[in-house]
Amino acid sequence: MTFDAADLAAESRFWAVVLGGEVDEDGDWHMVVVDGAPRVWVQLAPDHVPPQWPDGPTKQQVHLDLWVEDFAEAHEQVLALGASVLKAAVGNTSGDDFQVYADPAGHPFCLCWLVAEQQE
């Protein structure tokens, strides 16, 4: 998966921290490496226009669903890294739930969790 971004450093740093990896810089391309394996690439796109979720004039083309064990911790982490909330969780009382965010370049992604695991 490759993300376009006008701010290459901010976008690659965001995903490296979220995924628990490191940034390998190579000019206008950055690779996020997790446990020695490439996971996400970020490409410099100076004219990048963030998609407007869910149905704006600049449509999303892809998004990630990241399953987390501790939603509250993951939520605080992505906000501190520059993400913004696009749609709050529904507040399911059982099963699974999710919340929609935009990364620093505006790409939508979801934090997903099993509600029963959060109540333990």
C-alpha cells in the first residue's frame, strides 16, 4: 500500500509510529518497515488533495482497518500523531465497533476493536 502525501516526513512518521515500525527514507519515497519487513510506502505528491470522506468531490480510493486491543490508547496515540476523527464510534455494547479517522495527509482509516475485549 502506498500513500501519496505533500508532507512526506509527517505521513511516513505517522504510519511508522502507528504500526510500530521505522521509516526508511529514499528521496521522494519512504518505506515503513515493521519487524524487518516493508509494510507501507509513502510517495511525495506535492499537489496531493486529501480525499473527503465519505462522499466529497475528492473520493477516497482505499482505507485501512486497523484492529486494536486497546481502543482508548490507540485513539490517543493517533490523535497525538496528527490524525483527526471523521466519524465517532457508534457505541456498540457487544460484538465489534470502529471509529473513522484521517491521517495527516487526509487519508481515511479506521480503528476497529472487539467490544467484549475492551470491557475486561
